[in-house]
Amino acid sequence: MFHPPSLADFFPPAIWFEGTPFEINRIILVRLIAVVALMLIFIIGARRAKLVPGRFQSILEMGLDFCRNSIAYEILGEKDGKKYVPIITTIFFAVFFFNITGVIPFLNIAGTSVIGLPIIFALWVYFLYLWQGVKKFGVGGYLKHSLFPPGVPWPIYILLTPVEALQVFLLRPATLVIRLLANMMAGHLLLALCFAATSFLFFEASGALKAFGAVTFVAGFAFFLLEVFVAALQAYVFSILTAVYLQMSISEEH
Amino acid sequence: MITAPLVAAAYSVAAAAEEEEVNPLLPHTYDIVWSLVIVVIIAVVFIKYALPKFQAVLDERTEKIEGGLQHAEAAQAEAAELRAEYEQQLADARTEAARIKEAARAEGGAIVTELKAKAAAEAARTVETAQRQIEAERQQAAVSLRNDVGALATELASKIVGESLEDSARQSRVVDRFLEELEANATATTSAGKEN
């Protein structure tokens, strides 16, 4: 029997608390495991952080350094960036850990492949950049700043302002959610499809068809590596967009 | 056909999607609730604990490195200062040595000059003494000579007057006699002087 992956994979049956707002199914469990792993790594890392770093600390610091220099400072500059380094770093590592569960054996599904988590992250970013913009320019100032970009002849605003409004208030958070969700869902479907096909071809197909199991296995292997890359890439994209939206909200000029 | 199972799989994915009534874009309440809980936990732990801790270590490291650099700079400056001081002392010592040498040379010169002057003075004094003695003796001789000459002249005159000089023969006889007497006198005086 061939078991193809389906959307049902993302809505497994409840394990505990069925029907309550605290229902726990397999995916919530995977997320909790990812959180525990992330917390353990960083709490132990922080507790053991020394002046002269060991190998474990060096790897963590490399990641932190990447978030600080290549994301926050790169986009926001050192002066503004400093304030947002903790948030951007947190978002990067959290998204990465929830993504990477998609390729970890026995977890096998990304924590971000169900829409709840991407929505929470996106809302965090959404309210963060709105709040920072309003804090800096005031409500009116921020609206004028982001909806009526300077240096444009006024008739253009008829076109530009609705587009900008759509951007700032809807498209930015929505694209954050959907980009991450779709990537992780597609990744899971691809991987599961390859491995389901491999399993089916090896054990249930007849004769020469078995050989094609090798093809799907290699494809699965390739997609596995691709998914590792995508997990990191999507974490990077999410956090760099956070920095970019913040920069757009608080910068003096567009 | 190799693609047959894949196509079949794709169909069944689509079929499964149709069978289920779920829309992956609509979140369930529990999904949102747990996501929120999870993100809040991560945010609090990261922002309140882990990242500041790492930042503190980083800052401390930066501080240590800067401190080390400053320390090294200070040590270098101190070394340079010591070196300058040492060189200054060396130069001073050299100057001092040269000065002492010069002073010694000058002093030696002075001593030589002084000794020369002393020797010259001594010599002058010796010469003067000698001259004085010679002068005294000369004066003494002159005095005694004058006395003798006076006595002789008186004697001679008395003899001339006594014998009445008539002719030159007599005259010369008188003179010759006088001279003979004089010589005899002188011999007597000499012998008397010798006896004395």
C-alpha cells in the first residue's frame, strides 16, 4: 500500500487535551521538543560561557555573531542595529530550530509547517516595526513617513499610497507567514513523498520497478540536504526581513 | 512507466487534500495558543537570559583584549622611558668623565707651572744671594784696597818728600824701592794671611 503524504500530516490527531485550546498533537509535541533543545543549548551555553571559548561556545558565538553583524548591523547599521540584535537573534534561532525539525529523524516535520507558529512570529515582527515607527515619528508622522514617501509628485500618491498601505499593513506580515509556511510544507511533502515512494518501490513494487526505489531514495537524499539548506535560508530570510522592515520604519529617509 | 507511482502519489496528495476539510492557512486555536506560549518562552529566555550573558562575556573579552593592548602599550612606553633615562645617565656619565679628565689635566698643568715658578724663584734667590755675597766681598775688598792704597800712598809720599827727589834716577830708584817694598809687603801680608 502506497502512503503518500497529505495535508492531514499537518493536522494529526490529538494526543492530549483534545478539543481544548491546549490540545497537543504530534506537531505541538515536535515544537515543544525543539523549544527544549533550543533552551538547553542556549542556557547551558550561556551558563558555561567563558572568556576563552571552547568549541561548543565558538559555534554558538559564530551564530550570534552572524545575526549581529550579517543581519542586524548590515541592514540597520551599528547604531540602530544594536537595539534590535536580541530580537533578531531570537527570531533567527527560533525559526531555524523549528524549521530544522523537518529533517530530524523521528520528528520529521517542521514546527513552522503549521500556520500558527509563522503567524505568531510574523505578528511579533509586525507589531514591532509598527510600534518602533510610531514611537519614533508619532502616529501621524509614521503614517506620513511610510504612506507618503517624500520626493514624489503628489498625483503619484493616488497610486502609491494605497499600495504602500497594503504593503505596510497587510502584505509584509502576510508574506512573512506564507513564505515560511509554504516552504516548510512543501519541504515536508517533497521529502515524505520521496521516502514513501522509496519504501513502496523497495518493498511492494514488483520486479524491475524495485530498482527505481534507488532513484527516489537518491532524490530523497538530495531533498534532505536541500531541506537543511532551506531551513537555514528561511530563518535567514525571516530575520533579515525583520531587520529590513524595522529599518524602513525607523529610517529618516526611504 | 517509472513515473506512474509518482503520478499516482501526486494524485493521492491532491485527493487527500480534497478529502480533508482543513485549510492550512486557517490556524486552529490550539495551534495559535501553543505557538504563542512557545515563542514567549523562547523570547524571554533569549532576551532576558541567554543573549545578555553572551553579550557580557563578549564585552568582557573585548575589555580584556583592550586592557591587554593598553597594558602592552604602557609597558612599552615605560621601557622606552627607562631606556631614555638610561641613555641620559650614560651621556651624563660620559660628560662627567670628560669633565673630570679635563679638570685633572688642567690641575696637572697648574701643578707643573707652579713647580716651574717655584724652581725659577729658587734659582733667582740663589743667584741673588750669590751676587749679594760677591758684592759684599767686592766692597770689602775695595774698602781694604782703599785703606791699603791710602796707606801706601801716604807712605810713598812721605818717602818722596823725605828723600827729596833730585833727578829722575833718584826718582826711579825711589819708585823701584817703593814697589819692591810694596811687593815685600804684599808677600808678607799674603803669608800673614796664610798663617791666619
